[in-house]
Amino acid sequence: VMHVSGLCDEPLDYATSLLQTRKVEVKANPDCTPSLQHDIFETRTQMKTRRNETLISELRSQGRIQDGIPDWNFVHIPKTGGDSMVISSAPLAPVGMSLANAKAPRLGPDQCFWSQLPPKMIPSGQEQYQGKTVFCAVRNPYERAISGACHLLQYTRGYIGDASSRLNASLLDNFITIQLETYKSNKKVGTCFWIPQVEYTEGPLGCTRTINFAHLEQEYDNLMEEAGYNLKLGRDSSHSCAAKCDYTKDDLDPSTVQLLSDFYSADFEKWGHEFG
């Protein structure tokens, strides 16, 4: 099993291109260990059952889908429920409402999917989103950082299984500290998991409508009703083999908490009232 960091949050076509490049077999994972092949198998299964050609044809006739792209799209900020939104909007397009629909380079040598970059950093295909409404989900930076660290450690370093290799708060402290230090010279470290969320709202195609991850299902459903789409947020099972990460800000060392507070100060300034 090949473990590749950060890729289990990506929609089918992008991950499939990587699998083809690296010849990773896509199949069910009976051992259920966190792996790219398991996540893609689960994502493929979910998306195949949701595509709705009748709905797509109807929306095309109304001018709401042009060149395969719906008139509402979302920016996939890593660790904010992006996979759930891709899968829930799969009836509309190959990768739902994701910016991944644009015809653009898929992967760079840093292994960041450009669809998980801030739109201002997308290398090409941006013109296809002119005039669209772009939304995103935002998450408490402490929670997002812990979730990202747990994910990367499980998928790239195998911290699962026997007690000696299990995740712990000290490991998270060290990992987050190292990742944020590395970020100073490489913004795409950790497959773009650490980029501040506020950067996804910047530029002409930045996110203009935000929903709170803490109330993701309710706010997503309400936004889709406003947009005129009969879509409901469903459960995403693609990460079902990853161990649940129950750590919170209170489990981190005070120095790590302060580091995150300083690093994500712009996020707290913009959405602090929502984060609580």
C-alpha cells in the first residue's frame, strides 16, 4: 500500500491521474489502513451513484451549467469538509462544484492539488469561473491544524496500530511546530494543509460566501437552497480507515497554541466571532 500525504481529500479525477502515474492499484482495502487506494475506491463508489444526467441536462438548458461548470462553485480549503461538498454536489458535474472542474495542471512536484490552492495561486483555468459565485467552508484554526496533523501523520508516517506508534499530544506538538517552521520557506508543505484560510478569499476568484465548518451540514444545505439547487450534504466515507482524532486545543502545549494563534492571526481576525 502506498501512502501519499494529503491526497485523500481530492475528487476522483485528480487522484486517479496520480494513481495512473504511479501505478497504484485502486481496490477495496480489507485491512482498512489509511491509504490513497482505499480513499479513491470509496470516493469513486460514492460519486458513481450520485451523477444525475437528467438534472445536468435540465440545468444546461437553463444556462446554469456552462462548459461543464455550475454557476456556483466552492474553493476546497483543506480540512474543512471539502470531500463532503464534492460528493454532495456530484450530481452536477464530474467533480461537483469544485474548482477542480477547470482544465488545468493537476499535480506539481510538491504534490499539492491546485484545486486546493487559494484561487489567486491557480496556474490556469481561472477564466472559466468568471461570473460564478464561489463559496467555501472555514474552520477554527486550532481544530483545522490538529486535524491536518493527524491526517498527515497517519497517511505518511503510519502512526496507527500498536500502542507504541499511536498518535499523542506531544507528537502533534512537535509535528505542527516543524511544519509551520518549514512553511516559512515552502508554503505548500504538507500538501497545502497549512495555508491560512483568509488567503482563499483573496483575488478576483476568491471565496465570497463562507459557511462555518462547525455547522457545515445546516449551512451548506441552506446555501444550496438559496442557490436553487436541491442538494443536501451527505456523509463522506472515503476516510473511513483513518483513526478518529479527538485531540483539542487544550491538549496542546501552550507554546504550540501561541504559535498557531500567531500564525493564523488573520483567520482569527476575519472570523474570530464565528470560531468562538
